Amino acid sequence: MQYQVTFTEGAEPVAACARSTEMNQSARVAGRTPKVGLAVAVGMSAGFGVGEAKAQTAQTTDTTESEPSIALPTLKVKGQQDEGVAAGNTNSTVLGISRMPTSVRDTPQSITVIPQEIIKEQRAYTLDQALANVPGITLSTGEGNGGLNGDQFRIRGLQARGDMYTDGLKDFGTYTRDMFNTESVQVIKGPSGEYFGAGNVGGIINQSLKHAHAGDSYSYDQAFGNASLYRGNADVNYQINDDIALRINGMYNRSGVPGRELIESNRYGTAVDLGVGLRSKTSWHLNWQWMHSDNVPDYGVPMLLMGDGIYRPITSHGLNRNTSYVRSFDRDNSDIHNLTSSLKSEITPWFTLTNDTRLTKYEREYTATTPNACSTAACVSQFMAGGNPALSYGAGGGAAYNQKGWGAQNVLMGNFHFHTGSVKHEIKAGVDVNYEDDDRYYGTWYNRVANQTIRNPTHSSGGGYVTFPKSGYRNADATDVGLFFSDRIQLTKQLTLFGTARWDHFNSTYVGGDGQQRQSQSADRWSPSGSIVYSPVKMASFYFTFSRSYKPVGTDVSSMVTLSGNTGETPSNSKDFKPQRSDLFEFGSKADFFHKRLGATLAFFQISENNSFYYDANGDMVTGFADQGSGRRVRGVEVSLTGKITKNWNIYGTYSYMDGKITHSATAKGNEAPQVSHNNFSVWSSFDLQDYVLNPGWGQLKVAGGAQYASGYWAGPDVTNTARIPYTFSLNGMVSWEVKHYRVSFNANNLTDHLNYASAFSSSRVVPAPGRSFIGNVGLTF
């Protein structure tokens, strides 16, 4: 944002100018800084996007010869603000990740943003609920023997479980992420190794944290809903002085899952952000966040082998959707502590230095019952006849582990602006170092009996219990040292070139117990990216981008399967695993309309991924676990429209079409890529009725609604195309009324109570999504 001060001739007193500007000045700030009241007032006027304000002429009627007026030129303040921010145009979103371009509009790559207004209107309390607005995202559930549950996402069918970030830094750990301390969510689609290093073959998910800001605000919301939902959320910002503010967020959530029996989602947390240098060229934020969860995990229901040889969800063929196989010893208890430091200093007009640091400590104790497919002839025939066959189990009956880990990251970067002749450069260069260490103790069960049936299962532990002996110890760690450099070259007003490169030295190790030899593997790789951007008019641009990312073995430390060292999840001294490689080709356009109040995007893309493998002593290719050993090619198109269509009408809509194929596999080449839904859309629209049905001063009355849809897809990570997940559809609505300091809202989700599925694991199991739900919320703000 910029503002311009000009003077014109005239005989206007200083007192009149001061009275005019004081109308836009916070009384609290003015009280603290009386000597600079006029300067602060001018700054605040520009900061709130006044546009153009003229000081009014005041005539002094009682001026005497002894108290003469002082005539000065007229003061004209001109502020310029991106109107798209307030209108909900996500092209205007500032990313807040120092090593990336400033905004979505400036980035030549597909980025989907879930802004704060959408999060609030939809009452999206967890990250997976917010990401339901993003086409092309699917979830995995506990992949493999000993696999973890929690936020494990795939972007365009490619694994992204270790590609979770907050404020551009790694969000270490695998857990269910709450939105209480989140300002907005950005999904950067496609390989992004040039910015984020090892991994990121499908893209990354970044949550922007809530930061302390100028001014005081106090907000509290209390929500109630079906499935015993009870949630409280407080947000307080206190400005200590002109340059320092403190923001505190707190959350308490207890709920079940609509349409799912005995599943619980209980958590509470707090976050504190100290902001220093809010009005200076050097600013620093120190953010601490803690979240505790006490959940009962859901590993879903069995898949059912049908007569055509395809596995399908058993709840789509007669089993009650609320059936769960939770037993009384199942639990998911975690504590996550994050400490983040963000420093930014404008040292000169052409050089800015940033340093971002993250330290995380996480603990998690987890036990779950894992149902397996109903696949034998006896099981299928008995179930289809209305019988109650015995339940089969996967992963030996269910995973159990005690996990303790920590991670640290530091990103130091310099940002340079200069010209070479008529060519403008913006160079960003720096070093990114991160480390993660994960200890895991696998459980040993005692007196656990496999006595559940598919219909009407018992939920008693039957005297079973679990311990975590020293013999179950596993340890994995990973170190990534990256050097990155980018140059944004503006050749003309219409033509810009981007060049980015990053070199990473990645090392991971694994040990399968005390006395075992530690396994290790390293990889050194370049991740390049190049783009050309052409802007024929000010409000539209076209771009072409190529980028490449590498994912060495062992990158997903906190979420990978470490029960066995015989798979490609973990490094090995005897196996030369090649890093996965992912290449992106994307052509797209970003445009704004109505003075940036409405934004549109269009992108055609192709991602080609070659997965990890190694050769045995005979020279034969041996594949690893899950994704490894097969290649994928995903092609598609995405469009979006966000912002204000009229003064009262907002739109947030996205659509994607994807076609995925298996390109490298000894047995499945040519199959459809798993977890890739062909057609996906999400739309949410709101309309403000206050001008039509309310008298002035009666506040804001808003109605909103939308739908989310994803066509059916093949379950994965198995590439055999033998398990099919049906389409997803959810119809949602909201009505809210806000007057002065008070607000009330009512949400209804999945109005048709359609049977959707949240996640799946190959032909073994599938997790039904929540059924119809209602949320009432009351809140106040001061």
C-alpha cells in the first residue's frame, strides 16, 4: 500500500486540517502519542484505504489581530489499496512466505486460498474441513502396517503428508490440525522444491497464523451442534504501545462425528503472538502454539469384494453407515508445541533481510482397531444374505505406538532490488536448514481377542491392553540443508521472467531397535524452476512455468511407516533408493475485474512423477512401499472465480478436471492413477440482505450456501484399480445476523445426508464422512 501527500495553494488553517484528520485517528493511539497526532492520523487514513481525502476549509470567525491565522497550502492525502483483499479476491492474497513472490497474483503457479471469511462463514474447525473447498485433494488413512492416521493429504493424487507448513515453515508431526490460530490456508499445487526443498512432489499446504496487529480487539464465539458439539474460541489483541502488540487465541472443542458411532474429536489449545516493530522498518513476531488432543480414531469400515471383482465400501451395500469397530482401548492422545520466530528488517531501500525459525516438540500415543476387507466367498455370501460374518483385521488387529519427536528449521534470506539499465531485478537468496528426529515405540498387545463381527460389533476391550516395550523401539531422522536463489527479471512493463534454483543435501537415517545397525542414505539434488509472464493489460497476465522437485527416501519422518526396514519408506545401507522426481508443466492466466474486486484464474497443467526403486544383486528392479516403484502422469485444467460480483454478492468457486495414468509399473502400466477424481468442484456464495430487509442500524443479515462434489475414483496407494470409491456430494447452507458487537449464525452441512467417504486405503478399508450436521454459533466482538 502506498500514499501520496501533495500541497495546493490556499489559505486553510492548520487547526482545520487537524480536525479533519483526527476523525480517522484512533483515540487510544492519539492519547499515547499527542505530539505526533497529525502524522499518525494521516498514516491511519491511508492505512484504511480512504482513497483521497481533502482537508476541509474552516473559517475562523473570532480571529483577532493578536491571534492571527496561519495560512498553509491545502493538504491532500491519496491512499492506494488493493481492493481485492476486502472483496475476497484471492488473487490479492499476500502469501507471507518470504522466499516466494508477494501475492497469489504475482506467482506463476496454481494456488488455491481459503480466506478467513470463508473459514468463518462455513465454521470450518479443522484443516480437512477447510480443504474441502479445494478441488483435487484426497485423504489417506493409516497407509500400511503401522501407518499413521491424522492429516495425510494428497494433492492431485500425489502424496503430501509431509508437506504441511505454517507461515512457510515445516509443521512437524502428524495430527489433526485445528483452525483456531489460522488466518487463511494456501494450497500451492505442483512441485515446489525450488521454494521448500526435498519433498513437495505434488505441492504444499500452508496455514498462515494469526499475528498481533495494531489496535485493540476482543472476540469470543460459542458453538453448539449435533453429535454433541461444544466449542469455544476466544481471540484477544492488545496494543501495548505504538510498536508492540500481543495477541492471544484459545480454543476448546468437544464433539463426536455425525453419522459415526463412538468416534470422538476432543482438543484444546492456545496460541500467543508477540509483535514488535509494528510501525518500523524492522519487525519481529514470536509465536507459541500448543494443542492437545484426546480423540478416538476412526479407521472406517471394510471394503466388500463384489461380483465384478471390484472392492466397494460395505456401507454402500447394506451396512449401517454409523457402524464402527472402535474398542474401548482405542485412543489418539497428542501434544504439539510450536515456537516460531519471524524477523524482517528493511536495512536499505534496496535490501531486506528476513530470518524465520521454528522449533517443534510433539508427542502422540495411538491405538486403533483396523478392519480389513470382506473378501472371501464365505464372508461375502453371508453378508449379502443378511448374515453377520466375522470381521477380518488388518495390521495384526490394529496399530499401536508411542511417538515422541522434535524438529527445527531456520530460513535466512536476503531480498535485493536493483536495475541493470532498464531491466528491473528482484533477487532472493538464502539458506534453509531443517532437522527432524522421531522416536517410536510399537505396542505389544495382551489378551486382545479378534471377536468382532461386521454387523453389530462389540466395543469392549475384553480385558485387552497394550504396552510399549523397549523392544519395539524405532528411530528415524532427517537433515536437509538447502541453498536457494531466485531472480525476477522485469524486461518491460508487459514481460517478466522468473528463474529459481535450489540445491539440497538431504540425509536420512533409520534404526530398527537397540543393537541394530543404523541405516543411512543421502541425496544431493537441484530443484529448478523457470517461468515467463506476459501481461498485455494491467489487470491480466499469462504465464508458462516449468518446475522440478525431488523426494528422497525418508523425508516424511513423523508420518512414514517405520515398522519394517524392508520397504522403501526407510533408508537402507544395502539399497540405493533413487529419489522420486516430479516435473510440472503449467500454462495459465490470472485476471482481475471491477477494480480487482473479482478475480479469475485458469490453468492447464501436467505433472509427471517417477517414483523410487532400487536394483537387487541380480539387476532386477525391486519396488518399495506404497507410491514407490510406479510412476504417475496427471493432466488437467483448473478454473476459479473469487470476490464480489456486486456490492452485496460474493462468490468463491473452483473447478478442476484431472486425468491420471500409471506410467511406470511392471504390472499396472496404463491403469488410472489412484486417488485422482476426474471432476471436482466447490462453490460457496453469500448475499448480504441488509439493504433489502433491514432498517438502517439493524446490522448485517447474510445468507450463504454452496456445494462440493468429487467424482468417483480408484482407492490407493495400490495401483491395481481394484477398489472403487463412489462420488462425493455435499450441499451446505448458512444464515447469519450481525449487529454492533453481537452476532449469531446457523450452519447446516450435507443437507441431503449423502453417504460420502472421507478417505480410503486400497482394497482394505474406507472411512465414511460425517452425515448431516447443524451448528449454531453466538459471538461478540469489541
